Amino acid sequence: MDVTYVLLLSSLGLAQVIAQDCRVPVGGNNMGFKDDLPQTFPNGTKVIFECNVGYMPAGSPSITCTNGTWSPVKLTCERKSCGSAGEVENGDLNYEGTEFGDKLVVTCKTGYIMVGNSQFTCGKDGWLGGRLPVCEAVACDAPPMLTNGDFSPVRDSYNYLEVVQYKCQKDYTMNGSSLSSCSKDGKFQPAPPTCIVVQCKDPDVTNGEWMSGSRPPYKYKSAVTLQCIPGYNMNGAQTQRCELNSQWAPGLPTCEPVLCEDPDVKNAAKEEGSKPPYKVKSTVTFSCVSGYTMTGTRTQTCGLNGQWAPGLPTCAPVLCEDPDVKNAAKEEGSKPPYKVKSTVTFSCVSGYTMTGTRTQTCGLNGQWAPGLPTCEPVLCEDPDVKNAAKEEGSKPPYKVKSTVTFSCVSGYTMTGTRTQTCGLNGQWAPGLPTCARDSGTVDPPENKGNGMAIGLGLGLTVLIGSVLTVLGCYFCGVPACIKEKKRSRRGFPVNAAPSADEEVALS
Ligand SMILES: *[C@@H]1O[C@H](CO)[C@@H](O)[C@H](O)[C@H]1NC(C)=O
């Protein structure tokens, strides 16, 4: 098709116009054009390729433009090789590669020192960097003489790894290593030591003292153990060592005064004494607050060990003992333990009567106030019935339920109840009887006449007195009368029954 088309155009006389040029040719790797290229590549143009620097050409370098197409590129460009750089005695050649641009590094074996260049590069005309280096055996010069010391062996020159030993003169201390060897760089390593004078000062600590260890003069490695005087505590290390720099290590301690903690006693106040900080021998005196009582010692002293001596007291609430009243019961009030202001109220059991105050209060002194009452048995008075004898029954004192039985003497008749019982109220129940003279009884003759006259007179007086008393009761309400009235209700009419006195008078 193309050929036909070109021939057709040529036959029409248009060959100049449609002549087929070539485009810019493309070469292979690592090559370029030898000359500057024209704009167009007319039919039959020849172009020559050239390898880049460091590359070796092979094959024909030229191509031709034929009818718009370049002939195939035959040229190839291979990287140039520098090959072996040679040999270095007691050394190694370390190739990155042996072609153009590759690097080569030469090293000497241990114990040898390089003289010359160590780095090389493969260039277009072979290895660049000059001659290969030489590896010479290491040798050290003698180390410098020591001030106040020496070393051995002494030579002009030392082989690789040869060792010298240093010594310091008496009273001198070596600062550094005593051994040094000829190292691969031709120098003794480590650096030679120095001989120095080491002397530490007396370890002077305020309120401290020497305890054990070395004595002066303090040389290198002298060690002392220190202690603080009583009442002081050490802050720091007790044992110190004299170091090369003539200083104590880890550093002298200090002796700080022993302090006691601020003492705290619950429910107590500090009364007087020292103020914080509490050094040894400080004293503090405590007193318990109201309602509390102290166990222990009031005044405390800060001891050498930083503790209060003899030991802090305690304040416990004041307690009253459980109050015990014989024949009484606690009615109400506080329960044990009885603190200050607790109250307890007592009542005597049946048949007992209280002397003292029912309600007791626990006082600040731990005592019940105003003082425990007592419960005494209720007693009935010794009953006396005129003209009667106690027949049988209890003997005095007459407690509740005691009984007494009366019988009237001969010639007298009883009104009331024979047997009386002592009641809870201290009264005989149901009430003492009376013994009245039988009506038929004859009085002794010698007493009859006078007795009648006196009896009549007294009877009248009593009658008038009684009437007056009754009137007084109604109009005045005097207490004496009320008693009388009470008695009368028990069945002894005031104006009918003679009193004990009257009866004596009558008989
Ligand atoms: C000991 O040697 C070292 C290293 O040379 C030096 O830094 C130091 O100051 C020396 N010490 C004394 C106490 O001379």
C-alpha cells in the first residue's frame, strides 16, 4: 500500500513535496550521537552512534535512513572493566566491583599500619587513585617517663600488643591503669597513669566522732566509720573512704539533733513545757479535758531515741461504777458504762424505805452525787395495847409481815382484832385492839370512893374537852382535829372511848 502510494505520488511529479524523512533515531543503552543532529533526516541520511565514557563499543556504530525508516542499531556498549588492582602484603583489597565507577578500599591486617592511599575507583583508563598502599607492621615508641614513677620494660620501640607495666614511688598513688599495651594505632593504650599524692583531711563532723577504722594520715582507700554523739542522728553514710581526689566518699555525713514528734494525746491538752521542735530533754505535761481521767504519766520527756518517755498517757472518759443499792432497783436512766452526767434513779423494793436521794448523777470525780441512798426495811413500832399482853408472834424489830397477837389481861375484854400484822406502810393492820374492863368487875375497896369522885370529875372534863375539840374542828379545821377524826373513823368515838392517859387516871 505504502509503496504503491509513494510510486503514485512520484509519477504525478510531486516527489519533492512528499519525500519521506526519518524521525529522530533511538539508540541502545549507554550510547549517544557523535555529532550534532540536524532537524530532519532525509532519505539516505547516515547517523553514527558513540558509546558513553567508560563503555566499550562492539558492532557497527552507524544507521541509515531509508524511505523514512532507520536501519537497525548494531552497536552495543558494555561497561569497561578495570580488572584486578594488584595485591597488598598484610592487607586486603575490598572490591565493590571491578567495572567502571566501582570502588576499591584497601585495609591492613591487624597489627599493621597503612602507608599510602586506601581508596580507588575504576575509571575509563583503569584504577584511579595512584599506587596501592603498603601495610607496615605496627610499632610503638616508648611511652613518656612517669613523674614519681617508672615502667618496664624500657625499650626504644615496642611491637604491636607489647605491654609495659607502670609503678609509682612509695607514698604515691597511681591514678590510672598500671598496664598499657602497644595498640594498632601505634600508641600505648590506655594512656599512661600519673603518680599522685593522696591525703584526706580528718573527717570532721559537727556533733560526730570517729568510731572505728583507719587512723591518720588518711591515704588512698583509708576507711573510717563515724558516729554521732548521743542526742544526734546521722544523716548520710557512716563509713567513708578516702578517694584519689583526697576527698571522703560518698561524702561526710551530718549529725542532726534527735527530735521527738509533736506528741498527741486524745482528749488531753498540753499544759506547759517545751515548744516544738522537741529536742532531747524537752518536756511536755498533759492534762485530760474535763470528764476524762489519765492513765500513765502526765509529764513526758523527749528521750535520746527520739521517743517520749516514759510513754504517752491516755485519757479515758471518767466512769462511775455501776451503783448498787441493796434492796433497791434501778428504775430508769442511763445504762452502763456510766459517763459523767449519767443519771440513775433507784426505788426500794417492797417492804423497804429509802433514805437519801432517789436520783443520782455521775460526777466529774467518778462518784455518784449526791451519794447513794439506802433502803432500810420498813419497821412497825413496838405495839402497846393497854391491859393486854403479847401472847406470841414476832420479836422486835417488827418487819413487814411480822405478827403480834394480843390478849387482854384478866378482867378486860378485847375490842378489835387479836392478831396484828405489820403492813408495808409501817402500820399495824388491821389496827391495834383495845382492852376494856369487864362491867362486872369489882374494883379493890380502898380505892372505890375516891376513885368514883375523881372519875366523875375527870369524865366531865373529858366530855367538855371533847365537845370543845369537836366544835374547834368544825369551826377552825385545826390539824390536830383531823387526826382525831381519822382515829374516830376507825371505830373509836372520840367522846366514847377513854384515852390511855384517862384510863390510867380512872384506874
Ligand atoms: C586522675 O586521672 C584522670 C584522668 O587523667 C584525671 O581526670 C583526674 O583528675 C586524675 N585525678 C587526680 C586526683 O589527679
